[in-house]
Amino acid sequence: MPDPTRATALRTDRRNIAIVAHVDHGKTTLVDAMLHQTGAFGSHEHVAERAMDSMDQEQERGITILAKNTAVNYKNMVINVVDTPGHADFSGEVERGLAMVDGVALLVDAAEGPLPQTRFVLRKALERNMPIVLVVNKVDRHDARPAEVVDEVLDLLIDLGAGDEALDIPTIYAIGREGKAGHAPDDLADDLGPLFDMLIKEVPAPAYDPEAPLQALVTNLDASPYLGRIALLRIVNGSIKKGQQVAWIHEGIEDDDGIPETVISRAKIVELLITKAMTRVPGESASAGDIVAIAGIEEITIGDTIGDLEDARPLPRLTVDEPAIGMQFSINDSPLAGKSGTKITARLIKERIDRELIGNVSIKLVDLGVPDRWEIQGRGEMQLAVFIESMRREGYELTVGKPRVITHEEDGHVMEPVELAVVDVPEEFVGAVTQLMGSRKGKMVDMSAFGAGWNRISYHVPARGLIGFRTTFLSATQGTGQLHSSFHSWEPWMGELRLRASGSLVADRPGPATGYAISKLEERGSMFVAPSDDVYEGRIVGEHIRPEDLDVNIVREKHLTNHRSATSDVLQAATQARVMSLDEALEFVREDECVEVTPDAIRLRKTILQAGERSRAYQKAKVGR
């Protein structure tokens, strides 16, 4: 962003706005309504709901993962709208989104109010001193409480250090699904006009220094089969033209202190692309305040600056929160490796990881010094699960270890991240949830009635205590509970946690699973495999009802007689197979277990497959304690 003491001119025909909100508060749906009402789609066009959520996983998970931008025209004004993630795991995308804009529309559900991840994104906006417009959405809900929600947002703003000016926050009420907005919950216009008008009034026009040379910050990357790498820019000062020779200011080799040198290279803008609605079209020039895309610099990356060749001035690079979760990635070395994937070698996996590092500033690669094995660090389980799922769908096979929390030392003490976890549960489940949280060293800090018969409870809990918690929590609340969390503080290590009370049923030999063997093992626990599934020694085939692991023969066959057929055994056992999603599998595994990820299957296994080797490794670890 330009230095406010030097920015003396305004681009009055532009507004750059980020819409930030908690997951599923209606953010992307509202943006879709804005696109429709400003003529972004022709009347003859059929547009899928949640148009801006273009990734398969975004539509499946119902969340926004990538920070995307669109442009709408309203009253001769171009409004660039950046749709940012509402999930704290995607903090890198949030940072990028906020780097492109001059103000924020804070979208809050009229019934749920502000939640922990709303706090996370809002704190980032306040750190940048951005003006905020409050949009209370879904005011048509039967349990809507708009007045209370506005008060909760004001309390949150003051708690985050916004000061007394937060009490004057401009507020609009809306039903995003119906494309309506107004200045009171019971007085909505038939369109989003009141929202557009307030955004134009409250969010400042882009400011720039008319005496400064070209400065543009790279906030995101894309790719085109025709143009190669595409860089998304916010032009801070100056102007840019297609075909122009520019200074590409980027990082070079690190010095002894780990600080990279600043390198200035000559580059050419081969193509200039301007956003109209949801598409990019070729343009000839763009000026300060515009959000554009350029092609022609193959090695350009996020945080680089495009400047003037005669007066190259770098802009501050994007910074993101440090990773909190790490997972080990390795090649798939199970006996079933290569059965369904086309990309299975260490070279191909490493190339894919390197590509992700280029476009995702919030993940890191740690070299473990072991061939074919790497640690990927990110903000949270969901962020890394999305990456793994993307690889799986692209044809990769790999093995992924249990998520672990990243710690650091302060004054000789190990410090671990602690989360603020907020749960919404029916009254009858409060005791069960409190017991669950207590077993994970969670401390209750607040509890209040919420809606009819519901309670909202806040806990401070170690981040590692939340790994694998969601599935147990949903089971304890019969699927009714909601859990939201965000980073709270670093605290001294709180001691060992045993997060899974059950052991694993582990196959002791290879072969196809049989219905007979499965039916005999059902009393030992729940099964993960069905008859005829291929198993191998060390594959986890079920969850043991007892805390210890149990090696089992799941390929045992029954001798058939004239009185019984194998078909009934197969059908009976087939109904017992429990299929896990990738997220559930990552939550389930213990430290000595991992997840085998392939395009057509997700399998659980022991890290060491052979029982004898596992036993020796366990004894060795026991002696070393």
C-alpha cells in the first residue's frame, strides 16, 4: 500500500474491497448476487450457485480456499471485490487478499454472530488500519438476532483494539441468497443497492503518489497454457502498459544471516490482463489502484515488486503467520503401490510440492535429510488436507503421517500453540463436551446461552488436543455440535495427551479379505475393509475396542458345505465396512501409523509394516526413554 503521507491523489472511479467472514456465513453467495445484479452474467447465461467457488473442493466443502477477485460496474464505478477465505488455515490467502484492497466488508450471520475465525480475519484487517463495513447477513433466519449480533461485533472490535471509533461502524442488513439489502433488518430494498452505496461511501478510493514511479505488488499467481505463469498485481503507484520494459524486483541468494539479497532484473510485460466480472480480458494499460494480471516473467513469485527500470523501488513483501502444523510426506511404499496412481516417484512428488510452494506462501518445506521423505508445514489440518486431496485427484500416490503441532523454545522451555475453541451444542451435551475437552487439557473460559436450548462454550485448549477431535466431538453430540477455533497464544508444554482410546486391528498377512474372517472379527471392533479388498501385512483393517493394537488374520477362509454358501457371509460382512474420508483418516492415525493416499483409495497402515520389525522398534524406543 502507498505511504499515506505521500499519497496525495485519489483514483475516484475505483474501489477495492475484500469480503471477509467466517466459514458458511454466506460470503460467496452474496458475491454471486452482486455479480448478477451488476450484469456480470447475461440473462441467457446459466450460472451455478457459488460461482466464485470454482475449485472442486471449495464446492464440496462449502468453503472458500483461494483468494479470488472479480470486478463489477456500479454507477460508473469499478468495484474490485476480493473473495477471501474465512478459515484460519488459509491465512496466506487472507494476507494476499487484504494486500489488494483498501477496505473490508465484514459479513456476519444474523443468528450465529462473530466466531473465532471471523476474529482472525478481522484482526488482520485492523492491523492494516482498514475501514470496515458490517454486513449482517441472513436476517430472514427464524433465529436471527441482528441487534445482539451487532453488539457482539462491536465488543469484538473493541477487544481487538479498534478503539471507540468502532462504535460508529457503518452497518447494512442483507439476505444474500435473495440479493436484498437495507439499513434495517425489517426494511430491505429489493436489490443490493444500499450495500453498493455504503461500500462506495465508506471505503476510500485508492490513494497514490502522483510523483512516484511504477510500483506494483505481486499478490497471487496463476498459469495459462498459452501465456505461462501469470502474476496478479495491485498497482500502488504509476502505470503499466502491455509490452513495457519493467524492473522485476525479487529475492536472491540468502546471506549468512539467512536474509535474501534484493535482485533487480529487466523484464517485459508480454500480456496485460484486466478483470471484468469473473473473466480476464486483454488490456493495453492500467494505473494506480487497478488490480491486473501480467504475463511474461516465468520465475516471478508472490511478494515480488514490478517497478520502473530507471527508479526501481521495492514494496514490503507479504508476510504470513508461521506454520502451526506439520505432516510428513513420503512415497507410497506399500505392496499396493502403483495400482491406481500414475505419479508415484519421489521426483514427481517433490516437483508437485515445489509447485505448491510457489503459489502458496503459507506452507513451508522442511528437508528431513532422508531420501524420499519431506515435512510439509502449514497453518492447520484442513489446509494440508486440501493440498493432499488435490494431489490425489491429480493422480499422485503418497504416504502421509499423523499431523503434529510445531513447537518452539523460550528461555529453555518448550512452548506450544494454544487455541481458542468455541463450541455450540444443545444443552444436553454440555457435560459430554466438557469431559471431552478436559481429557485434552482444555480449560473452559466462558459459557453462555445461545438460541433456544443451546449453549456456546469457549475453551483454551492445546492445538494438538484438537487434532482428531472433530470426529469424536460430532459423535458425542450426535452430529449436532459445531466447533470453531483460532490461535490464542503460546503456552508452556502441557504434558502428554492420549488422544485416541482405541487401538488398531492390523492385518498380519497379505491376501483378499474374506467375509468369514470379517464376521469373526466384528466383535473385536469396527472394520475398515470389505470382503475381497486386498490387504497386506501392516495394513490397519479396523478399530479395536480395546486400547492396544491387535494383529489379526483377515484373509482366513471358511470351508464351504452343502448347508451354507459364502454369499451370505460376504453380504453380512460388507455392511460393516467403515469408509473414512481423507480428513477422518488423518484424524484417526497415531504416531506410529500413516495414511496411504491413492486416486481410488485411502488406506490406513502402520509406518513399519512387518510385525517383527514393529516390535523391535517399540522395544528400542522403550529402552531409549
